[in-house]
Amino acid sequence: MASSRSMESRVGRTKQRYGPQGERLVAGVVPISSNRTQVLVIKSTRRGGWVLPKGGWETDEGSAQDAACREAWEEAGIVCQVKFDLGSIQETRRPEQLTAHAPKALYQFFEVSVEKEEPVWPESFKRDRQWMSYSQAAQAFRDRPELLEALHRSSIIR
């Protein structure tokens, strides 16, 4: 276990950052294998499908990159190195699909290399992780356009 990393996940939205239109600012990672043929995905705790590690950018974090790497640790148990900023991705859900629990979001994704996969991490008791090819991940993200767009922007070999 990485001694400088917390074994507790942050919960709640008391420190959540919001954009100028009230959108929740979300930071995430696209963890790519060293040979660029696979992406590391995690099991969603809400929907049960496979997703990318992501979560709220909080007010005590200096950058979206910091938040993304924290989320990678908490949700996937990886120590990572940012390689590329994949840019912002706008929310695509229709207004009737938005809820208080899932408000409009603006996503900021980063392509990362995985330096280390820890056997135990903050959310290991509730999340699985798995390496997938581009085509497997694209199929898993078919109903999540923001995740699919982040995957498309990455350097993974198709």
C-alpha cells in the first residue's frame, strides 16, 4: 500500500467545485497500458457497468489533474502519471435525465500511465477493475457518451 495515500474515499459534495453555469466539475482518468492496447476500467457502484475512474474536483485540490489522480487511487487503486490532458467534455444528458443526485456535469479527462496497481485500495471492497481492449471498452461505454469520447481522445491503439 502506498503510505502517503489515504485508505478512505472522500464522500459527499460539501467541497465540490461548480462551473459558471452551475455544472458539477468532474475529473477523470483514462488509464492506458504501457503498450497502449488496453484501458483499465472499474465497476460502477450505481449502474453495475464498467466505467472510467472519475469524480468531483474539490475546492481543496489545486487542479483537475490532482482530483483525477486522487479518484484513480480511490476508485481503481492505481498510482498514475498524467501523460495528456484530453480536454473538457460537455454533459450530453437531456434535462429530464438530470437529478439532484446526478446534476449536469463538465468532465475533464486525462490520459495516464499506470505506475502501480495496489492489491488493496479505498474502494476495493465495492469495485472490481479490469483491463479491456479498445473495442471491449467502447462496447461497455456505449450508453455513456462522455466516457466513450474520453476513450476516443486517448492514444489507445484501436
